[in-house]
Amino acid sequence: MNTQTLLPALLTLHLTGLILMAGTTVIDYVTFSTFWKQFQVNQTKSLVLLEATSKFARINGIGAALLILTGIGMMALTHGIFGEQLWFRIKFALVIIIILNALLVSRRQSLKLRKHITDTGSTALEEINKAKANLYRFYFSQFLLLFLVIFLSVFKFN
């Protein structure tokens, strides 16, 4: 396979990884918001929605891996031509922040939420509300970071 074929193939897979990450984040947010609406009405039924969100992390991870591996492949094919450009360095840093945000913030807050959701008492309710607020901040920051990555990829300033 020559470079003229391989580079567009890698770019297509690279964009697929970005779409998987962004799409999974959107679906996770929608499910999370629906969970809170259902939690007000029927806590038992809402737990099914919370459990469903745990499956999205794997898809997000696959998207991140695809994004990174194809990015490395494209850098190898182009001999690192983009690596020296400012837009790429910012984009690369943002992708790392997106991945770390998902691993460190979302995962921890989701685990705290799952732990406290079955507890009773005012302490549990306080912890649930903290986790809820932190998860909403996580989604806002993920959406902003994903937007910035797409923006930088389109405009490629120097």
C-alpha cells in the first residue's frame, strides 16, 4: 500500500476514533441526564440507566486508542511534518487532557455516584449531589475540549 492510499485510510480511521469519543460522550451525557430525571420518579428503574453508562467507557477507550494509533501512523507517514506546527501541538495536548479527564474525573465521579446511590441518609445525598455536579462539569469540559480539537483540526493556524 502506498502513501497516497494509506494516509487517507489512516485519516478516515483517525476521524472515526474522534467520532467514537465525541459520540460516546454525547450519548453518555444524554443517558446521565435521563438518569437524573428518572431518579426523581423511580430510583429503582433509574439504576438501569446508570448501569448502562458504565458500558460507554469501553467504546470511548476504543475511540481514544484508534485516535492515538492512527495519529502516530500519520505522523510516521508524513515524517512528523505536523509535529512542528503550533495548532498540532495544542491539539495533541487537548487530546491528552480529554483522555485524562475521562479516566481521572469521569471514572472517579461515576464510581462515587454508584457507591452512594444505594446508601441512605443525608451524607449519601450530599455525596450524590457532589458527584452529580462534578459529572456535569466533566461533560461541559469534555464538550469544550472536543470542540477545540475539531476547531484546531479544521483551521490549522500557525
